[in-house]
Amino acid sequence: MAAQNMKFLVCCANGSGSSLMAQLALEKVLKKHNIKPGKVHHCPLSEGKGSAPQYDVLICAQNFKNMFDDAESKGVKVIGLKNVMSAPEIETKLKEIGIIE
């Protein structure tokens, strides 16, 4: 999967604190691997549930992952994290799904 121009969505409960921190960690990982995303957006779960199908990859806390089963069935790669602020965990998960090498 070509990671350039991919669209990434990061969701947390309220869409302000941890999703912003996770977005910054994601952007750090993408930059490290010279990936220029088409879009990176963070939002609350309520917005994410509706807009998820418009994205290629969705990142959220592990306990929210099952809320996005519908998006996953439509081809969105859904990543659940134990620590949403962990760049190393994000990097590992992106490698597992083939976004980065």
C-alpha cells in the first residue's frame, strides 16, 4: 500500500486532548519515514464514526476499536492502541498493516 497521500483519522473520546497528542505522534512517525499524508485529522468519536469511511487509516484507543467495525468492513485500516501517545507503538502498528516498511 502506497502511504503517500493517504488520509489518516485519529479519534478519542472528546477529540481534543489525546487525539491531538496521537496525531502529533503519528505525524512524527510519518515524517521519520518520509511519508507525506494527504490528510491527518483528529476528532471526537462521535464525528469519527460518521467520517471514518472517508479515510484510509483510523487510529484510536484499543477500547474504542470495535466502534469502527463498519468502517473496517468498508476497507478502512483501523488501529487500536494501548498508548495513543506512543510514537513507537504507532510505528509498530503501521508496519504490521503494511503502511511503512
